[in-house]
Amino acid sequence: MIDSEPKLAVFLPVLRAAPWVAVDTEADSLHAYPEKVCLIQISTDSSDRLVDPLARLDLGPLLDALSGHELIMHGADYDLRLLRKHHEFVPSSIFDTMLAARLLGLRQFGLGHLVENYLGVKLEKGPQKANWAVRPLTERMERYARNDTHYLKPLADHLKSQLETEGRLAWHQESCARLIQDSTIHRPADMDAWRLKGSHLLEPPALAILRELWQWREAEAVGANKPPFFVMSHQTLVDIAAAAAAAKPIEPFLPRHISERRAGGLMRAISRGQGLPPDHHPKPLRRVCRRPSEGEKRRFADIQKRRDASATALGIDPTLIASRAMLSDLAYEWDKHAILLMNWQRQLLTA
């Protein structure tokens, strides 16, 4: 485990000189709020190393060294977003083995299945839901973490060879570049995050209470460093808001062992929501459904037919070429939305 500056200093020359680098991360999203990067796994031709971001290391030199390599990753989307959000790191290029498998038409593309299928090694399922912020890591956790990157290079070699044979390597390169680009997009805070599942059934007075309850739960989650569902479930918040707005008892919906402090905070949140004047109540969301014209329907069917024919011929999931939502957008206004497609997707839809 690299958990000190001297250890990191020894590893950096090895990393910079490595002919290839495989990377993965572990976070604590099931155990903390907000989540953080708890472990960075790095494999090179010489070793499998674990880097501890919680050890207050200066990770700048490490990330600079990584940026000089094409990083082999598996299911890179989440890892890229984590590294961008918490460490402002964006790689120059990646090779995503999960994406490669999907572009080859494989229906089972989890790391364990691919490693067993291509390399004949059965990986232990391991402690996927473990708390990776706990130190020291157990021997089993360390072994599991190292396995996440140990086999990525030989796996990538097999997949890359197949992509070249099938003429799809350029598709993969463009798709990986899109993954990197997407990870850099700043996503503003969702101002409607409090509109939980089931809230569409609530009237404005109950929505005002629900919004206050959600903000209370967010503060409790951050204070306790626990995911919000540990504080109170979505459904419970919706049920309490509905009952409070109807002047019905909320006690039947409260967790059995809620503390006096937490219950007091919840009641104050309800009071704040109840005290808002009607002109400050949130309005129910009304979905505006635009009815497609007959021409759009015909264009949608035509584009979908071409997409599905290409997918069938290639043996890949049709949604890799275009989702149903994208098909609708293309049918409505092709020129506006076709530029959002990758080159290989657009070519398959116009072939």
C-alpha cells in the first residue's frame, strides 16, 4: 500500500517508465456522504500497487504520471467522474475493456466473466460492498482490489485484437474519447432533486413540506457521513409529507428508533413547509407530451429499422448505436441531433 510520500516517490519513476498502465478506483458511496475516492489501484508490467488517497498524499505527481499513458480501465465512466470530481483528473486516453466487449457483441461483459472467458481465471467475487475507507484493509480486500487491474492488460490485448479483426477499433477509440469528454462536463446541482419517486401524486402544500424534509435529510446525511437512505427512505419522506399536509398523524411513518434530536429536526422541517404561503409552494410538474406528427412517426420507424438491421448484422446491442430517445430526436429534427452522434453511429444509421 502506497500511503506515504517516500513510498510514492519510489513508485513514480516506475509508473512514468511503464509501457502500459491499468487503473481502477474504489469509493465509499454505500457508507459515506458525500462519497470520496478511497483507493486507486494501478497495475504496470512490474507490479500491482494500491495508492491510498486518504493518507493525505500529494497526488499531483501521480496524476501527472498517469496522464502520460493510455489507461486501461473497465467500465470507466464512474471512475472518470470520481477522479474528475474529487481530484480534477482527466486522462488523455483510455482503453475501456467493458466498452470493447460490448462493441464486440458480448452480452456478458462484467470483469469476472471476461477474465474467465478470455484468460481462464475465475475471480473471487469479493467484498464489492465493503467500506473502502476503513484502514487497514483486510488481506482479502487488498487481493480483490489488485485483481481489478491485474488482468486488464492481457484482457485488453485480446479484445483489441478482436476489435481490429472486426474493423471496430476506431469505433472503440471514438467511444472512449467520448467517455472522457462526458466526464468533464460540469453538471449543475439538480434543483428538483427533492422531487422523489411518488411525489408527483402530492399537492403543492405537501410538496412544500417534502422539499423541507429533503433538505433536512441532506443536512443529517452530511452530518452523520452516511448516505441519505440511512437517515430515512424516499418513500418515508413522501408519506410523512402527505400525512402532514392532510393534518394526519405522522408517527406511523417514523422509523422505530429515531432519536429525539433527529425527530425534533424533522418536526421543524415540517413546520417550515407548513408555514410557507401558497405562492411559495412548489408547483406539481406537468409533463408536456408533444405528439409526433405522422411524418415523424414514419421517420422514426425508418431510422429504427436501419438501426436494428445494422445491430443485428453486427451482433451488438441496438442502443449502442442510438437509444430510443435519440431516435425520437432524430426523427423530429435530424440535422440538429445527428451532430451529437459519434461518427461510427451516424455512419451506421445512414448506411
